[in-house]
Amino acid sequence: MNEVKFFFNQTGGERIPLEMHKAKMVQRLHLLPVDERQAAIENAGFNTFLLKNRDVFLDMLTDSGVNAMSDEQYAALLRADDSYAGSETFYRLEAELSKMFGKKYFLPAHQGRACEHILAKTLVKPGQAVIMNFHFTTTKAHITLLGGKVIELLTDEGLKVESDIAFKGDMDIEKLKSTVQALGKENIAFIRVEAGTNLIGGQPVSVKNMREVSQICKANGITSVFDASLLSDNLYFIKTREQGYENTEISDITREIASLFDIVYFSARKLGCVRGGGILTSNDELHIAMRELVTLYEGFLTYGGMSVKEMEALAVGLREALDFNVIEQTPIFVEALTNELRKFGVPTVLPAGGLGCHIDAKRFLEHIPQSEYPAGALAAAIYLVGGIRGMERGTLSEQRNDDGSEHFAEMELVRLALPKRVFTLSHIKFVADRVAWLYRNRHLIGGLEFVDEPSILRFFFGRLRAKNDWHIRLAEAFKRDFGESL
Ligand code: F0G
């Protein structure tokens, strides 16, 4: 049955999403008093990546590696066949992946960026371009480190924060044709489509668009690559939004998509709810070129840096990722959080996508210029008012231009991720309430400046400070309104 799970409460007719799972094991949470939160964010250099988990109440940094596994996945851990070479677990996982994606070869890797490392090393030569709907941070870093450059060809509509377009992750096909023609195929390392386009708010790509991209790749002899890390949310949107797919099985949509690309890779930290990754292809030459790098950088070909226990759980997680009743859960709760925030006027990405709710920091903090990292400041402020850890997805997450100047992000977002099956509706209501208070008090939030700026992936461990100590005034205002309440 493919019914989306909502119920309407009797008093207000409110449409409420239903969790179709229950907790079997729990982890205790703590909410520190606001003074301690203020000290914690200061000690973390106003970077939510540097907060200690013990200081965090709701960890909405990411879904990566922190999705809740199912009971069936836990049961599978015990079946794992632990051996360096030839593990039975590998062959079970390989069979599952081959059924799911229809590709001949599977190369395991320890996570998504390890796949990107291998792909970039195999395919990118200095000076070449990689064309994609939109970049992901680690993808771009691997390509530029090898002297390649990234060209993003999202449609103009995809970059609008608020829109009613169903597939904002689609590539602009006309721009793609002219770019391929202008560059020439020898200057294009590969063309990449990212499912559930992460940095523009978890926005899906339509099968129609993927088919058109695939045709252009084939016609020009260019390698096509599909990043399936966020495939499960994307599959939900295809099934519920794309004409002609209402009655197609999720497994059939998956195979159709995979058939359009020479290479499919994924982070199993997202797809499959474990920790690992993998590359799939049916191309003999690509397989041979990549497998040598797998053994060098990841591990022997039957584990590739993953623990066999996680591989066994991945085989189960992949089966579950093809079940509509499982994959609908994240998008319906992302939509619930987005709707709740919008009731209070908080600007967010629309339509609500997958992965998490994305707050528009540019509009939230119109008084802070991009050079002072509004999304970084907002992520720090959200932690301060609720112990809620989100992630900056704006200029801080960008790389500087070659000349050292700042590369201002197209969108300044704070992502509040909803790892699969982890949070409840009361958590969502709490987040919306605290962010709504922050929105009313947004004039108190100021900008950030770097104290220590790493040269690669600076958002991970860069340290910043609050300009004019705005965080102190924000904490004072919070205490005036909330008193002894946390
Ligand atoms: N591709 C996409 C679309 C991703 O979202 C990620 C990771 C990766 C590749 C890299 O995979 O983390 O296993 O190395 N996204 C995480 C996030 C980090 O928080 O959105 P990885």
C-alpha cells in the first residue's frame, strides 16, 4: 500500500504525520542551561561541527551515519562473515546491489567521499571540467584538488529559494547542450547527476531530466555518473510528483535510473543507514581502473574499508530503501517541520525537500552581509536558543576562489537534518518554537569572522568569533523571556 501516513486530529483538523516505527532502544538526551550553551558555542569557534555531542540536545547536523537502523538490520549484524578476502557477506551484498541497480560490478569503499576520490582520480585530468546539476562539498574538493573544475547547470528555477517547481534539482538541458558543444568532449571528465540535490535543500531530480542528460552523454561519448547517496528521498518525490510514475514500483524506478548512467555511487551512511559506500558499473575498463585504487586506498575488494557487520546490515538497509512505506517517513516529517516553521513566518526552502528542513538565512538575517556568514551565524544562534545543532550550508561551506577572494554561495541555508527514524513530533515542535522565538529576535544576531581558516573544507574545523559579542546579548534576551526554563 502506498498511502502517505497522516491523520487529522478531531479538534483542529490539523494534518499530523505518523511515525510508522517505534523505539526499541533509546539514548538519553540533556538540554544544558542557556549560559552553558553560550559557553559551548564560543568554545566551538561558532562552528556547530566543533560542538561536543554531550553539549547538544537535538543533533540535526546531518543524517550521515546517524540514521536509526531497523531491528532487521541489527539482526543481520550477527550473520556477518568476518574475513579479509572472499567474505560471504560481500557476495550477499553484491547480489543485493546487482538486483537493485542492475550493474555488473560493485566496488566497496569506506564512505561516499572515498568513492568520489576514486572516481576523480580515475576520470579527471588537470584542466578538465566536470558538469553537474549542483556540487556537493566533498565532490568538488576532490575534483579541484586534481586540477579539474566544476560547472553547475541547475535550472534558474532550482536556485530560487521559494518555488513551486516539483524537481528543482533538474539540470538545464539547453545549457548542458551548449556547454558540451562549447567545451568539447575531450575537456569534460564526466557529467554527474546528484539525486536529492543536497546543497539546494534536498531537492529531487526527475527521471525525465536524467534520461535527457543520459542521452546527451551517450551522443557525445561522455561518461555519466549518478550520485545515489540521497536516492531514497528522490524516489519518494518521483513516485508522488512525476507524471507517469504513480503506479511504478520503487524498485523499477531505481533500475530505470541506474540504467541511464555508466557509474552509480553512493554513501551508505545515507542510503542504507549504515557506514560505508560503493561504486557500481557495468563498464569493464572503468571497473579495472577503479578497482586498483580501491585496493590501494580503501582495502581488499571484498570489504573496501567497511566492517563486514555494516555490509551485512547494508544489504538489509538497501532492501528497506526500496519500500515506499519506509522511505516516505523522512519527507513527510521534513514537510511537517517546514510547515510548522512557516506558520511563524520563518523563511525556508520551498517546496520542502528531503534530508532536512532548510532555513533561508539570507532572508532571516537580511542585515548580515554574506561576507559575515549569515548562515553560520544563524546555525550558532539556533544552538544557543535550543541546544539544536544544525549545519551551515552557505558561504562558509564554499571554497575560496583561486585568487583567495570569497566565493559567495548561491544560497545561504541552515539545514536542520532529520536523520531517519530518530526524532519525534515533540522534538519537531520544540525546534519550531525556539526558531520562531529567534526569528522575532533576529535583529540581535550579528555576523561572524574567521579566527582560524583551514584551506580545504574549511567549514569542518574552521574557528570563528562573533562580531561585537552578539551572542551575549542574545543569551540575555533569551533569559528575560524564558526565565528558568531551558
Ligand atoms: N554525496 C552527497 C550527495 C552527500 O550528501 C554526501 C554526504 C556525500 C556525497 C559524501 O558522502 O559523507 O559518506 O563521505 N553528505 C553528508 C551530509 C556529509 O551531511 O550531507 P560521505
